[in-house]
Amino acid sequence: GAGGLLLAENFSDPELLRRAESVLVARTARLASADHIVASADERRDFAAAQNAAAVDMETATIAEACAARNLPMVSLRAISDTTAAPFPAPPGILFDIARQQTDAFRLGGYLLRNPPAIIRLMRFSRQIELARASLAAALCDLLAVA
């Protein structure tokens, strides 16, 4: 669920993964990395199932490629911010402008005015993001303490 930690076995150096598993309370599983936002619950389930993965993100494959090109071992630790049971509160393009790397407040505000139930979903999503951030920060502190 939201706030949970995932160690991606398919993107992590085996030795670093073993060390992280010994320190963290995290699920170790396969991670799928998409080249686009996988928004709907059905699309997420289908994409993850096709990749035999427990979760989906957009960044890890690119980071792993950069590390491999430089011969740098990595461990992939992800904090889950949204799930098929707790999805995005609005269409991804409304929540975040990828090209500008920020939320367009006017666009989001207009969407919320037209879709008032989304306000509650946005508040819930904000709590999910905060939980994920706190989980990831604590896990990084734990990992760095033993490094």
C-alpha cells in the first residue's frame, strides 16, 4: 500500500540488495519501468502483469541504464505513493505537467471546480505522498547509517 517500500530485485546489484534487505522492512520484488504515465487501475494491473512486476514507475530503468554505463552498482528502493486501490485523484496530465515539471495550479483548480469529489481524493493523495516521502526518508537514513 501507499507508504510501503519496494526493493526492485531486477534493477539492484545483488550485494547491495542483500545489504538493504538486512536493514529495511521492505518488499523485494520486480519493478516495471514505463516510458509514460500508467494511469488507470486496469492499465497498471495489465502493465505490471505483462512485466511480471509488483509495481510500476517511470524513472528506474533510466537511472539503471545511467549507472550501468558508468559501471556503478545501484540498489533500487521505491516508496509506493499510489496503488490500483488508491489511484491518482485526477488525470495525470491535470496533476502534473511533465514538460514543465510542475503542477499547473489553474488547470488543477479548474478540474477540481468541475469535479468536486476529486478534492477529497486530492487530500487523500496528498497524505499518501507524505507517507511515501516519510517512509523513503527514514529508509535512506537507515541505509546510510550502515553504509
